[in-house]
Amino acid sequence: MLKEVPVRTTRIRTLDQLHRGDQIEARLSVGPAYDDVVIRRGSVQETAPGIGVVWIMDQLSGLRKAINTDECTLWRVA
């Protein structure tokens, strides 16, 4: 049986902290009594700090997805 290794994450507060190729998660808050839910995970393709959007290559679908930072929080996955 394989042992699951915990993933270390760091909160991204500004898009200036991101670089092309960084692995990130986008999380959505579902309420005060619950943990945030991961809605997207993938590698950074492009950022637009002026409008608060980051584009990733989604791991699950393999498609390019836009993430609006007004709607969710970003976390670097290490």
C-alpha cells in the first residue's frame, strides 16, 4: 500500500507572485463551517494582474481555463 504524501500549499495574494509553469490550485469558499473546495488545479500559462485573471492548463480536463481572482483564492502547490 502506498503512503499518501501531504501536499504543501502557499497562498498567492497577488498575481505578481506567479510565474509561467507554477502549479496552482484555485479554491472556492463554500461557507464558514467548511474548508475551501478545490475547483481547478494546473500549471500557470499567463497572468493578467490588471484584471485579476490567471490562465492555467487544467490537469483534469487538459484544457486552458481562466480563473478570476475575485471569485476564488489561489494556492501554489509544492
